[in-house]
Amino acid sequence: MKIASLLLCLLLVSVTNPQIVCGQKASEIRYLSSADKTEQPAMFYSPDSESAVPLVVALHSWSGDYKQRLHQEIEAWCIEQGWAYIHPNFRGPNLRPEATGSELVVQDIVSAVDHAKMTANIDPSAVYLIGTSGGGYASLLMAGRHPEIWAGVSAWVPISDLTAWYHECKLAKRNYFNNIAASCGGAPGTSPEVDEEYRKRSPLTYLADAKGVRLSINAGIRDGHVGSVPVSHSLLAFNEVADAADRLSEEQIREFVQTAKVPADLQTAISDPSFGEKQPLFRRTSGSATVTLFDGGHELVDNAAIAWIKQTYAAKGD
């Protein structure tokens, strides 16, 4: 029966998509981090391909690690396409100084890309980064810290300013503020040294250097009300990479956050089938960066993320 089932699976796969082999998935590996010469874990899929293939780097959420399955739809899509996929640990949950946007984190992610390039036949002009929540935070950080690596960065419901998020979480009685303090050495204002930790671990410090990177920032408009990260983090991140004429004002951002609605002067009709029932309510593009607020909360829309990667890959020679 097992042999018959396998043959049936292979037959169905060969008809629907000849690139898929039954049972293919990312497997656990260890790679050397240039940060401290330690072996770091990741989940990695490397296709057997003579031609160079794109690579998708997916980053786990705030409290997750490399075994998290939040991006499993994107992993499966990469395997179907014959693309490489890596899901690094980058020091695990953001609960301690070694994690939470540290220098170790930055170099771990760079080293994960380097490992993929050394192990598989990777097209260096087609390396894409995606993350959700804490992974969106790390994606924005990496867009600013190493813009030269990425053909595109897709950040979903990200944190962009740790000091602001500390105060927001403390006010809302979300325990994340304790995670941030444990990572940065105390509450904001404790000392100049602590404040420096908040600054250097926050994406807003570096995002101006990401101008020119194809950047997609996405958040559910009700995040901060039914989720943990106010949409101000996405809007302020966009402002850092946008031309002056395209930036949102403080008043507009405040209205988005307080009402979970699009201000009257910014309302336009938007249709994007890739978002399904989570249709965009607000979208603005400046240069190579786009911010989208959709009808949802603190979440990833897999189909929309995949569609953006496909579109960005198709346009990479433009």
C-alpha cells in the first residue's frame, strides 16, 4: 500500500507540477555564524538545480524560533517553484540581549544567506526577505543594515521603534515590554547606555539606508486594537524611505492609530485580488517602497506575500 500511495503521489505531482517531489520540505541544519563562530540552527531547503535559483529568507515572529511554522505556505510555495528557502533562528525568541536586533542577530541572518549561497546554486540578484511581527521587525532592521543583499523585503505587521513599542505594550499591559527591557538592559530612560541599546536595535535608526530596496510594508488596519503592534510602526517606517512629498503627517498617522480607519482625505478605492477577503484599505508608494494597510489585524496574508515576491522577481531586471 505504501508503494502504491507513493506512485500515485508521484503521478499526481508530475501532472500538476513536475517541479514538486512528494515529501520535499525544509530540513534542520547547522551553519557557522560569522558573529561569534558558533553553529546556529535553521530550516533549509536547497533544490537540486543546475541553474541559479532565487532564495527566500523567512524570519520567525517575536516569541518564535527556527522551528516555527508561521511561514509554511511560503516554504511550500518555494519548494513548488524550485526556489531555495531558509528559516534561521537568529538567537531565538526576543527575550534576552543576544536576541532582539542585536549584532549577533544581524550577522546570523547575513551568515544564513552566505551559507545558502555556498551550499546551493543561488542567484545573488534574487534574494528575498520576509518576516511577520517580530520577523517583520527583523526584516526592516535587515533592510536598513544590509540593503545590498536584498532584491526585495516584505515586512508584515512590523515593529519599527522599540522605545515606542515598550511604552505601548506597558500601557496595554502586554508582557512584551518586559521582553524589551530584558533585551535592552532596562526601561527607556534608565541610562544613556540603555537608551543606546533601544536606538541601535530599532529599524527606524537605519531605514533611511534602505531607500532603493524594493520594500513592501503591510499591516492590518486594526492592529494595535485587536493585535499588539499599532500601525504607526508601519507608517513611520514607510516615512523613513519615502520622498518628502509622499510622507504621512503626524496628524494622519495619529488618526489611523486612534480610529483604525483611513482618514477621509486619504480614502481611495483599491482592489488587490491577492489579499482575498483582507482587501487593502490604504496604499501608498514612494520610489521602490510601498505601505499597505489592509482589512485585518495582526496577521500575515500568505497569498499577498507570495504574489508580491513573484511580481518583484518578475520585475527584477527593470
